[in-house]
Amino acid sequence: DVKVTQSSRYLVKRTGEKVFLECVQDMDHENMFWYRQDPGLGLRLIYFSYDVKMKEKGDIPEGYSVSREKKERFSLILESASTNQTSMYLCASSLSPGREGNIQYFGAGTRLSVL
Amino acid sequence: SQQGEEDPQALSIQEGENATMNCSYKTSINNLQWYRQNSGRGLVHLILIRSNEREKHSGRLRVTLDTSKKSSSLLITASRAADTASYFCAPVGYQKVTFGIGTKLQVIP
């Protein structure tokens, strides 16, 4: 079974802090994704990556950056956390387009509170 | 983007009844997927239907796809309390998959 592991289930940070959310997958997937999920807004794509050291902006990249130094690890960075970044963050991975129909495998999520 | 829109946004049924959720989308697709999310957890893939398929079954799940109407439906038969969750459709083009707000299903024991 594919396993996508997010480093923390719950995080509490202060405004202005630099925050790292880590995600690791164990199935050699090429693609990795970061979403945030807010009530009434569904899942919104922040960034995604199709290969090591590659990144693409999603729909709401402002205030975030990402790092993919190794194929299995995709990190989301909040350079200076703000209260409006309080949310549930979900990481996902998938095989390359055309393989397995782009089925995404999700981690359990990190609920981040910025105070 | 390929965002799907689920309807209804919330659904409450009695255990044993069938639950039907609908999805509409705007652009052409390679396939359409349905996912489930238990409260406070990540999404789990349920079923994939390809653009050249009209219907697919998996256990108590039945998915239909009408590409001419750009719509899909998910039917859960003989629902159980454990089916209580949010359900998302995901129309898939080439690379990016965009999820909607989902349908929140409550199955009352």
C-alpha cells in the first residue's frame, strides 16, 4: 500500500514564525502536491511538483514556498506565518500522468493553527 | 482547471437507504475519480471511471459518467453509519486534479 506520511497531525505556531510542513511518500511517485482545506472552500492546490527540484504554482501559492530535494520528500514552507494560514494542510502523491489515471494518495493531514 | 462541483452539498439519510451524489464539470477529461474523506483525515480514493466508460461498480458503489452532459453520479447502496463522510469528485485532465467542496453525507443509524 502507498503510504504518504505528514510529519505532524497538529501544529500551533505564532504569527511571523517560519513553518515547515514535511511530507514523505514511499512509493516512488513522481508527482507530489500540497493542498489546504478550509470550510466552504474545499481543497485548494498550493504547489505541486513533477520531479525532484521541480515545482509549479497551484491556485493559491502566495505566502508559501516548497522544496523537493529528494523524490520521496516534499516540504511546504510558510516563510512568515499569518493567522489567515490557519488551515488543514494535505499532502498527496501520484504516479506520472498517464499512469494509474493520476490517482492521488493523501496523507492524514496537518491541522495548523497560527496564533 | 478541471474542478468538479458536487451536489448536494449535504445529504442526510437513514441507514440502509441509498445515497446518490452528483458531480458536474466543465472541460474534457481523461477520467473522473471519486474520493472519500472521514472527518479530519486525508482523502481516500474510491473509484475511477474512464472517459470511454459509462458505468462502473465496486462493492456497494456504482458510478456513472455522461461525458455529453459533463456529469457523473456516485450511488452508495444499502448505506451504513460508517459511510458517514465527505465525498469528492475529481475530473482528471492531463496533470492537475482539482477537487470541489464535496458532499457531506450523514448516515443515521
